[in-house]
Amino acid sequence: DAKTTQPPSMDCAEGRAANLPCNHSTISGNEYVYWYRQIHSQGPQYIIHGLKNNETNEMASLIITEDRKSSTLILPHATLRDTAVYYCIVRGSGTASKLTFGTGTRLQVTL
Amino acid sequence: GAVVSQHPSWVICKSGTSVKIECRSLDFQATTMFWYRQFPKQSLMLMATSNEGSKATYEQGVEKDKFLINHASLTLSTLTVTSAHPEDSSFYICSARDQGRWTEAFFGQGTRLTVV
């Protein structure tokens, strides 16, 4: 599975949009981009995933560049409860594919 | 939907004893389950992958005789830490996926193991 690069930390004011970038320049054609987050001392929570097209759900939007070498997770109106470590993971769709976590981005939402 | 439950949430055990952690998928059939370990201020490290009815596949460096994984049914997997030592103290997290329905995996809430 391709590796990902994320900034180690970011700050965001409450109510503002949080834009979390992720580079995955070695992604291959059948690999998906997944985003999870982990709030302190809890298991990771699935947010969203995509292959080529931009995706949106009740939690966030995922913007994938046309060349698929990078993506951005957007939390449209960040709240204090969105403070967490956000992981961008690239994974194939096969049954043997695994979710391999990198170091993620620690998002701190402030008043 | 897609709820994964782990039990216990935390456990303290004496050095040399064994501890069993359960992972259940409550509303779907987990064809594949994953076990992770996380040390403080570090990311999740995959320990092993198990498919229902077959032996688990362990990641390099993970001792299969120390971390016994059983995935006997489509809704339950167990991780047994045998002869636990203080260095096994960690946050253990399971994840489950129904390969026939989704590509994403869902995680349990984790188990904090402290070996004294």
C-alpha cells in the first residue's frame, strides 16, 4: 500500500472549516484513500473514503486531486469535539488489504 | 449500524498471567478482523489479521505464541495475551470488516491493558 504524508499538527478556530491535507504520491490505480480519526483513548472512527471522485457525507468532505497524488479532508464547521488525531490511509480493495496507520495530523480546535 | 464492541475496556493483571480480550461485531458479519496495539503517544501498529475460520496472519515481529488470536465465528474474535509482562501494557484495539458489504473497517473502543 502507498505511503502517506501529513503535517504533524494543525490548529483551527471553532466554527471555521478545517482543511487537513494528505500527500500520497505513490498511490496506484486501485487504491482508495481513507480517513479515520482518533479521539484521545478511544478507537479510531471512520470518517470517509474515496477512489477518484470527491465525496461528502454528514461528517466531512473529501477532495481528491485529479492526479490522485494528494487529498484534503474538510470539516466544514469544526467544533471542540473534532479535536483528534486524523489519519489519512491508502489501501487497496482486496480482501487481504490492511489499514496501516501513519503518524497522522493532530488537529486542535480552539475557541 | 456497524458497531464493534470490545470487552473489557480496561484490565489490570499480574505479571505471568494471561488475559483475554473479546471483539464483537454487533450488527454485521465480520469476515475479517484486525488487532492493533498502541503505545502512548504513538500510532496504531497492526499485530495480526484474522479471517473467520482460518488461522490469523501475524505481522513481522509479533509473537504468535504470545498473542493468541481466535476468530471462530463471524461476530467474535478474541486476543489472548499469554504470560503477560509489564512491557505488554498497552492499548489494544480491534477492527472488523464485512468484505461483502463495505470496504471500510470499523473499530472497537479499545482495551487498556496494564500488567503489574
